[in-house]
Amino acid sequence: MIRQRAAMEILNREFLEIRCKVLELAAAFDRLERGSGGFDDDPRWRKVGEAIDVLRDDRGDRAERVQLIFSRPYAPQWRDEFALDRPE
Amino acid sequence: MYYFDPHIHMVSRTTDDYETLAKMGCVAMSEPAFWAGFDRGSVESFRDYFRQLTDFEPRRAAQYGVQHYTWLCINAKEAENVSLSREVIAMIPEFLDKPNVLGIGEIGLNKNTRNESRVFLEHLDLAARFRQQILIHTPHLEDKYQGTRMILDMLIGDSRIERSRVLVDHVEEHTVRTVLEEGFWAGMTLYPVTKCTPQRAADIIETYGPERLMVNSAGDWGPSKPTAVPDFILEMRRRGHPESLIRKIVYDNPLEFFSQSASFRFTAPELRGHS
């Protein structure tokens, strides 16, 4: 069984890194806003918004759920679509 | 701490890197065949590349006391050229008896296309016919989840494939669970931006435990860090994890996995110099 550290121990060690990452995001968003032209309709930007919503909820597995937001969907019937079992 | 780097592309690195890795405790490494940064034009290019992997690199590594192993294939990025892929697959058996060849790899998908899938299946057939271990490349970024699931479908669909002899590499938070649940080994690649950081790899170990998990640098000609495995070791130590747990991930697990290959002849550093 792997020892899990106390949450306060983790926060003490990682607070400055978390603060730094939040600031980097804030500055990047400001940079985007200063740029000319719009980007609100860009699907990548919408995914960034969805990912940030995940950070703020309390459902756990955030890293996995953020990864899935930025992933193409998997369709179990892909083999039929590719007709891999048929001769060339 | 002694460690293995189970996935690193030393043909793209300098001899200085061998020296640095040796100083940091790297005692063995495995080098899968991969993309050169451009599409090669003929089967002879691959024959020369495989000579480099099976002859030149092990000698270069040995100068620093590092034991070098390798895997052979045509990379998924070049699989759109199906006829060349088939020529390469037909030529690979010439090299399977070389003393440092562990198996077929890194085979996989890149953009999850039909041709990539077809060439992947033909690599699987080669591995099964010659009873070779397999090292799998899973795609990058938005293609990873879909591609990993497709790869698992193909592996599971071939009853000749022994899951305990397959390493599925570049897993991240959204792919590791399925790979482990299906009975395969999983590798986490410590890349600066596009894959897993040492911190996230340590998180995955804390979540899933150390069984059938490894970490690697996948150091190559692009942005990558050949000393990433020691970064992971340091992160685990900073979190207070015991040396035995860290050693299991960076030394015992690769040793256990590679030992399934008939060609694997590893001498532990403690035993060197003893007859």
C-alpha cells in the first residue's frame, strides 16, 4: 500500500507552484484578450473553458477528465468502418 | 540508485549523454526503432538503421558500462507507405537473432488511420509468428485516447498475443487504467510538454500502485530530457516514498518485463567483474 501524504503537507510544498501556474494562465488569458480579433468560437478555446470548469468541481479524477476533454472520441465499431477484415 | 531507461532513442543523442546517464545510475536501456524526422525512402535505409541499433549503439553504450537493448519495426508515421512497410516487416527477421534485440517495437498508431492499423496488425502477426515481445507507441495529444483504445482492440483481438509480454507506452491519466486492467504493462514517458511530467507520473503511481508500471525518458532528437528518469526518482523521494518502491518502478519492473525476452542477458552492476 502506498503511503498517502497529508493534504496540508502537499499544500505547503506545492502552494507556490500552484500559484505560479494559475498566474501563468491568467497572464495567457490577458494576452489573448489584448490580441486583435475574436477567438470565442474557436473549439480549442471552448475546451479550455470546459477544462477550467472541471478544476473547480469536487468530483475527483480531474486530470483524467481534463485529458478526455482534449481527446478525440473513441468509437468501438472503428474496425467495421475501416473494413480491415476485408481483403484489399 | 541504479535504473533502466526502458525507452530512449540514443541514435539521436551524443556520446556525452551516455556518459551523463551512466553517472546518474543508468545501467541499461532499451531503444525502440522510430521515426528519423523524415520518411525513409527504401528498405535499405531501414537495414542500415537496424545495423546501427544492433551493432554500433550497443558498443557505444558499453564504453560507459550501459547495457543497450533494442526493438525493431517501421514506425507508424511511415505506415502510410504500406508497400515499404511490408518490405521492412519482411526484412526484420534477419535481425531477430542479434544479441540485443528484445522484440518488435515501437509499433502503434499516429493519426489512427486505416493504413496505420493495417501495418500494426501485420507487425502483430510478425511478433506472434516469431514469439517476440512487443513495445507499443500510443499516439500524441488529442489522438491518444482513441488510438490507445484501437490498439487495445487489435491486441485483444489476436489470441496469440500474450498480454504479459506487451508494454503499452506513453500512457497518461486517461489511458493507464484500461491498459493495466487488460493485463498489459504500461510505460509513462516523461516529456517536457506533450506527455507526462515526473510529478504526474508519481501521481499515477500513487493512484494505481507500482505493478506493471515503468517510467522512461523517450529522449530523442526533439524537445526531450534523457535524464528524466532521475527527475522522477527525485520527485518520489521528495514525497517520502521508500527506496524499495522507487527501485521497483525504475529497476525491478523493467528487469522483470525484459527478462521474458529470449535475448535478454543482463548482468547486474553488483555482479560485474565477477566470473
